[in-house]
Amino acid sequence: MSKRVALGFAVTTFLASPASSGGYVAPVIQPQINTFVEVANPAFSWTGPYLGAYIGNTKIDMKSTGEIRHEAITVEHEAVTEEIPAEVIEHPEITEERVVDVIEHPEVTEERVVQEIVHPAVVEKVPAVIKEHPEIKEKVKIGSEEVQIGTETVLIREDVYRDENGEKQRDENHQTGWRHVPVYEEVPVIENRPIYEERVVQNAWVEVISPEKEVVVKDAWTETITETVVVQEASVEEITETVVVQQARTEVLKPARTVVVKEAWTEVVREAWTEQLTDSFSRDGNSYGLFAGYRYQWKNNFVGGVEVHYGRNNANEFNLAELESPAKFGKDTYGAELQAGYAIKRALPYIAVGYANVLDQSATTVALGLDYAVTDRVIIGAKYTRYDIGEISGMDSIYRYEADGNMVGLRAAIRF
């Protein structure tokens, strides 16, 4: 109430003060208007980014399936045979040598090069034709400068006229009722003048119109001296051939044959069969890490958001019966998810779906959570996450491994 009285007193005092023109204005009393409105504290909203940490317990369930194929055991019994040789008579080949043709070979001569005399080419040098171009310069504008070329008188304002005694004189024709005189000031006149510089536009250069070259006046040529030489003397060649009078042949009186004394057979000692093997393994351990995200709350209290996380998972080592040493996977876990919830004052139940990397494998996630805003900035909550990992890749085993898991954790975060 004291603030309202003080504000009313200040307004009344200002309205009662003398005017700038020298006169006074009668005070005007106006009704007081209450400009103070009580503003209620705004309702809490989940909109904004946040950063926090979590700690919890993770359990991973792994199942192995495989089959061992046992081959059939058989014994092969070979056939028992007996070879009976053929009965043959060998008749040798009968041949006879006969003269088939007589060929006379005439003398063969050949022209050979005895000497070669090389006459070199006659050449003449023609000098180069060149043209010299001189250097070209021109003035180039490189900037400008401000130069004062004079002054001019500029009207600055009008001021109240005062006489020698400093008294103002009345002027009924002026709107203020006082006589005014103009006040002038001398202002310099500035002009922008360009600055030029002489620069080389084209450097001096030499143009080669025709380069120096050699012209062949007379081509090189070779003088060859030859002679005729006898390569082969004349001769007579007699051609003979061997004529087969009777071909060699083999007369088979009785062909060779194989007699099967006992047929081959296979004895099955044991039939083939397949053994199916399945087993289950579980491991749980502590989990901890960091998360960050952003949420937006609509007017109907529905909340949507996105969140990323990175952490460590101690449930990463399994003693598998099929392997000689424990199977170890990476402890690092990371991923992202989309959230949807409904705000009930400072409580936010929500569901989420997303992606995560667990045991060095890709997994889809489904989660249920509940957050509570202790203050406008501090948030605590709990969350359950289900991992669908599927088949484990990279396992050096004859078995097929599949895994899934879940995590229950407590969370704390700060809103910004």
C-alpha cells in the first residue's frame, strides 16, 4: 500500500511543476489505477535438455543350439575277379624299297653385297626470325583521399534572442511568444579525389616468329657394290620310298576276359544319425553410465523426447561348456531411444523404444520409466529396459548362440 501512495504523490508533484516555457500548469487530479497484478508462479514444464547418470543391474540370458551329425559306419567289400589272358598270333610287317622319282637340281646362284658406301646428307642452318615487344605502362586508380575545398554556412538551430542586459524580447508572431534568432556555423566542404599510380600492364617480351632450323639441301644416300656367288652346284637327286607289302597284324584266337568270382558289396555297421544339443547360460552384473536428452511438453501434458546414453556393463563374461576358455565381450554399451510420456504435475511416466550396442552386438530396446522432478532442475527416477540382441555373431563354435537381457536402474539428472 505504501508503494501505491508514493507513486500517486510522485505523479501529483510532477504535474504541479513549472513548464519548460516559463509558465505553470494547474494540477490535475486523476483517479489512481492499480497497475500491480499478482502473478502466479508458472506451472512446472518438462520441456528442455537434461544430463544425468544411472546405476543399476543388468542380466543377460544366452541360449546355445547346435547339432552333431554322426556319419554311418560301413565296410566296403571289393569284388573278387580272375583275369584270363587272350590267345593271339603276331604276324610281322613285310616291306620293299622302290625308286619313286629322280629330280635334277640346277645350279643355284645368289647376288651378294660386297661393299656399301654411305654418302651423308647435306644440311644448311637457317637463323631464327624474332620480334621484340617493348614494355607497356598505364595509370591505375589505387584509392581515393578526402580534400577540403572550402567551407559553407549551415543553419544549426534557432535560439531565444537576448539584448545587452540579457533580457528576452517578446514576439507575438513566434509560437513560443519570444523572439528567436538563427544560429549558423561554418562547416568544411570535403571532396573525394582519386589517387593514381603508374603500373606495368605488359612486360617487355620477345616473340619468336620462326625458330632456328636446319634445311636438308641433299638427302643422304648409300652406294652398294654387289657380285654373283654360286650357292649350290647342279645335282641329280634320286627319291626312294619304302612300300609296305603286308601290314603287321595280330590274330586273336581267343580274347582276354575277366571272370567275377564274387560280387562287391557294402556292409552297414551303423546307420547315420543327428544329435541335437541345447543349453542355457545367464550372467548378471552391475551397470553404470551417463545419459543426455531433450524433452518437449505440449499443452495437453503429453511429453516427447530423445535420449542417448553411454555406460559400462559387467555382465559380459560367460563360461560356455563348448569353449575351453570363457567367452568375453566388450563392457561398453551405448545407444539412443525415442520417448513418449504423460506429465502428472512433477511426475512423468513414459515408454521408450530405441537401439543399443550390448556385448558388441546390435540390439533393439523397449523401456518403461518413471521420473520425478524434486526441484525445477533436479530429477530422480527409475527405469526398466529390455534388450533383444538376437543371434551372436563372431563366435568361433559349431553352436548357434542367441541372447536377450534386461536392466533395472536408478537415475538422477539435472535440467538446463
